[in-house]
Amino acid sequence: MTKIYGHNSTNSHHLYEFICPIVIRWSGKMSFAIDVQHLTKKFHSTLAVDNLTFQVGKGEVFGLLGPNGAGKTTTVRMLCCLIPPTEGSASIGGYDISSIEGSMKARKIIGLVPDNVGLYDTLSAVENLQFYGKMYEAPDQLVNNNIEKYLKMLDLWEKRNQSVGTYSKGMRQKVAVARALIHDPEILIMDEPTANLDPEASRTIRDFIIELKKENRTIMLNTHNLDEAQRICTKIGVLKTHMITVDTPGNLQRSFSGSRISIKLADINAQILQAVKALNLGNIFQDSGTLLIDLADIDKDTPVVVNAISAAGGKIKSVNEVKMSLEEAYFKLVGEE
Ligand SMILES: Nc1ncnc2c1ncn2[C@@H]1O[C@H](COP(=O)(O)OP(=O)(O)OP(=O)(O)O)[C@@H](O)[C@H]1O
Ligand SMILES: [Mg+2]
């Protein structure tokens, strides 16, 4: 498909400007599991995360979506009190992470699945989990119950006594997920939980997250996987150093769907193209005998386009609204930055 006319739209900014004031107005009245205000991280001259403000409600599954280097891991590391922010603040379960006392309390209610799993290879899955249970000072009974519960849910129970050094990547990832839950945290934060996993292992983890969602736990996950985000997240933040937009997967998709029409023509010639370009409505793409046109107001603009094509001698075979996938919406948002 060739782009034959167009300029960069500013849809995403409008959406962000629209959403932000609403979220900020709510924040005074609701208690959020994760409340991030103007969070910023600089590594020397590198601005890794710029002025992030977002909230995650209790029981929500929040997906942070963004390209490589967008600042996802840096954000997670700040929220888990592993690195301090340069500016801004965040509270986790109501605890302010910038105070020593708050960060100690926040750590206890967070379970983290980091981007690097890091387990003790000579220990078995059970021994690893018991060790981390002790680190969290969780009662033995709780730890043992959770070991059984999660290793069974994740299909690792049979191999529980084998040293994790002999485990496959997917199995190690599952142990890391079980480890994050060993102390029954209110908030689970996962940095790309299905990265490098085969489709079956990814699906086990995804189904597992959906099960946790039913337990009303708050979950935040970083991902590149749009399909995953769409299936399991209640809200998605699109990040590229700064937050481009925060919305439900459905709204993100809808915010772009319906803004594009597809017109199939018997023939497309220079006169027809000139007539459509002259309307100055939005991007125009040509895919053999079909024109795809981005419109600001589909109801108002469609008849205008149809009339212009007819007046230029074009024979229209069909006119359809194009439904964009979340993937297309994502690429449009990220590509515009
Ligand atoms: N410890 C560090 N020192 C210097 N720069 C860093 C450090 N950690 C991260 N950065 C920089 O911050 C930016 C954001 O990195 P980050 O790892 O947060 O991105 P990401 O969204 O998690 O990417 P990916 O999808 O590849 O995991 C990058 O430019 C990275 O080089
Ligand atoms: Mg990362």
C-alpha cells in the first residue's frame, strides 16, 4: 500500500489532553493501587522517562506498551523502589515510594517479575521459592500453600524438586512468576512476562494472569505484544519516554477506527487523485484499485469525497469504513511521536 498524500495527524495528543484532566480530577476522590505523578528519570544526559502521570485502580490490569528503549523497565524499576526517580513521585498501595518507610512498605505489597529472571540454579523450584518466601518474611504456611498453588497452576508441580539450572527458559519464567506471588502481594508488576516464550508457554502465563485478574489483584505489565495487551489488560498506557495516551484497549482501537474509509473504484487516474487531494481531508493511500482515506468526520466527509470522485469521472464500486486493529492504532500513535 502506498501513501500518496498526507500529513501527521495529532489525534493522540488530543486524546491525551482530553483524558488527562479527567484522571487528575478523579485522583483526589479515589484511592489508586498505583498513583504516578510527574515521574521522571534521567541517566546522565539520557532522559529515560519524562514526566509520567498515570493511575492504576485496584483490580485493574494495566499494560505499559512501548517500543525498545521507551522507558518501560525504568518505570517499573522506579515503582518497585529499585532506583530513585530524578523528579516526581509515586504511591503504591497508598505508600509514598520516595520516603524510606513508604518504600519499605511498598516493597512488601509488590510482587515483581523482572526482565532478568535471576534464580539460584543449584536450588530446586521449591527451594528457590522457600528462600524468597523467607526474604519477604512471609509465614511458612502461606509460602508452602502458595508454592503448591502456583506451581500446580503453572504446570511445574511434577518437576518441583528438580534444580532450576536444568529448567528451560519458559519453566524458569514460570518460577519467576510464582516467586513474585509467594508473599501474596496486592500488586503484581511484570516486566515482559512472555518475552522469549513459545506460544504455548506464553499462553499458560496469559491464562494465569487472567486467573489472577479474577482474584482482583492489581497487575501492571510491560509488553511489546499487542495481542496480549488487548486480551488481558483493562487499560493500556502507550509509552515512548513520555506517556502518549492511556485508555482501554477498546477505546484505543475505536479512537482510530471509523476515521478511515476504503473506496473501491473501477479505475484510478490522476484526475481522480487530484480531486481527492484537493479536498485536503487527510492521509490518502492507494492499494491497487482502492483508495484509503483518513477522515476527521466520517459522516460529514464521506459524501464530499464520493461527490468529488464522481465529478472527476470516477466509477465507485463500493465504499466501506475501515476498522483498525489495536496494532494499527499503536503504530499510528508511536509513529507520530
Ligand atoms: N542504568 C542505565 N544507565 C544509563 N541509561 C539507561 C539505564 N537504564 C536504562 N537506560 C536508558 O533509558 C532508556 C529506557 O530504557 P528502558 O530499559 O527503560 O526501556 P524499555 O522500554 O524497557 O526497553 P525494552 O523494550 O528494550 O526492554 C534507554 O535509552 C536506555 O538506554
Ligand atoms: Mg525493558
